[in-house]
Amino acid sequence: MGKRNFVGIAAVLAGIIAGCTPASDSSPPTGGPATGGQTRVEAPTAPKMAALDPEQVRKGQVVFAENCVACHQEGGKGKPGVAPSLTDKEFLTFASDRFLYDTIRDGRTDTQMPPWGESLKEDQINAVIAYLRSHAQQPSRAGEVEGDRTAMGDPRLGKRWFTQICAGCHGPNGEGYAGEGSGTAIGKPGFLNKASDGFIRAIVKNGRSNTPMHGFQGPAAVASLTDQEIDDIISYLRVIE
Ligand code: HEC
Ligand code: HEC
């Protein structure tokens, strides 16, 4: 019980942190106009796209071309089995700046994604995030997913769903490409230590356009999972070895 409360608080804190940018000193890619007060007040039903500094986007494009394009491909569109898409609309909508920043800084151990914290400066990482964000087609929902509830599923059932539905692409233990999969290493700490339950839930429900990752909820889904089944899978991922 105490643990659950703590996790709940952590999730709320994560939501608050996600609303901030990793480095507020160098024209953050989201969180208001860096270039002056031209923000228009919009109806709450039509959230506006975050303002991006074109100079920073250009700088980020150079960082991307020099360091990332070989794996993540032209425009960050990705290539299953090589490196994932960084520009599909769901990814950009649900991934927080914190998730992007920390993933780029630390890379993902046990995968081909190298850590960039040594070779790129903080402002170069922020610039490359701004470049990725320049592909966004819809406003960020990162704050919403980061504040979403902690999964409370049954890991034993989750293992069953995972093995039946996910393992074919993500590898038998979520080891990703190393398990001959087209999907990323969602069973490894490099992903799990940075991804919130809300983020995982949102991707599983909605999928990622123009990649083999289809959504698993709704009439168009290949296999439609209930909220509980998705929570079962997340709970399994949290204990996967
Ligand atoms: C047909 C293959 C396929 C299946 C089946 C599949 N995935 Fe994926 N999944 C992918 C690919 C491919 C990506 C990365 C998208 C890309 O390559 O750009 C991905 C990405 C993800 C991500 C985001 C990971 C990250 O690195 O940010 C999550 C979470 C995820 N999948 C969960 C699941 C779960 C849970 C299931 C089972 C319910 C599942 N996937 C089934 C192919 C698949
Ligand atoms: C040597 C190939 C390689 C290079 C170079 C590389 N990446 Fe990656 N990247 C990967 C792979 C492979 C993954 C997925 C790892 C996994 O299975 O979880 C990944 C994952 C990511 C993710 C998480 C994406 C997701 O779907 O959750 C981000 C963000 C990312 N890379 C950004 C970058 C940036 C920015 C650069 C350049 C500074 C870069 N990468 C350079 C191979 C690479």
C-alpha cells in the first residue's frame, strides 16, 4: 500500500517533470515561445503545437545528419531491425522531452543505440530533439501519459499475452533486434528504466504509424486488447528477466 502510494506520487512527479524541458536554458523545444510573445490564446479543445526555434531546428538537423542518420535513416523514419522511427506521429505525441533527452544521453545498453552523453553537449541534444519535434503532426500529450496511472496487472497473464502477441516481433524476452525481432528491446532496462507505464500503454493502444507496430485496441486493431490485458503486459514487462 505504502509502495503504491509512493509510485503514484512518483507518477505525478514524473508528469510535472515531463512538463518541463531537460535544459531550460537553451531554447527548449516545447513549453512556450522562445522567440517572443506571439502566442495566441486558443480554445482549450484545440491545443496548439509547441513553438520551435527554427535556428535550433537547423542545428539539430546537422547533429542528426552527423550522428544519427546512418541508423535512424533519412528524416528519422527508421528501419525495422536497424533502428526505430523517431518521427511517427504517435511517438512524437507521447514521448516526453525527458524520455528523449535521457534516452539520447544514455543510449540503450544491450542494443545498438549508443550513449551520446559524452560526445554531444546538452544544447546539441536539445537541438536534435527540436529537430525531431519539427516533424510533429499533432500537439504533445506527454504530460497526460506521464501522469497516467501505474499499471496494476497480473504479470503471469501478461507473460501469456506477451508470448502470444508481442514476442514474435520484440523477441521472446523483449530483447528486440537481438532476438531477431523487428521491434525494439522493450524487455531491457535501457527502455524500461525510462518509459513510464502511461507511455507504454499509449503506444500499445495506438501503435506507431508507418512502422510494423500496430495499435492493439479498437476496431482496426490486429488483436484488440482490453485495458486490463494491456496492464497485465506492462506488469509483466516490469518483472521480465
Ligand atoms: C508486427 C510486429 C510487432 C508486434 C506484433 C508488436 N510490436 Fe511493438 N513495436 C514493433 C516495432 C517495429 C516497434 C518500433 C517502431 C519502429 O521500428 O519504428 C515497436 C515499438 C513498440 C513500443 C515502443 C518501444 C520503444 O522503443 O519506444 C512498445 C512499448 C511496444 N512496441 C509494445 C508492444 C507490445 C506490448 C506488443 C504486444 C501486445 C507489441 N509491441 C507487438 C513491432 C511490433
Ligand atoms: C548505431 C546505430 C544508431 C545510432 C548511430 C543512433 N541510434 Fe538511436 N537507436 C538505435 C537503435 C537500434 C535503437 C533501438 C534500441 C532498442 O532496441 O531499444 C535506438 C533508439 C533510439 C531512441 C528511442 C526510440 C524509441 O522508439 O523509443 C531515440 C530517441 C534515439 N535512438 C535517438 C538517437 C539519436 C538522436 C541519435 C543521434 C545522436 C541516435 N539515436 C543514433 C540505433 C542507433
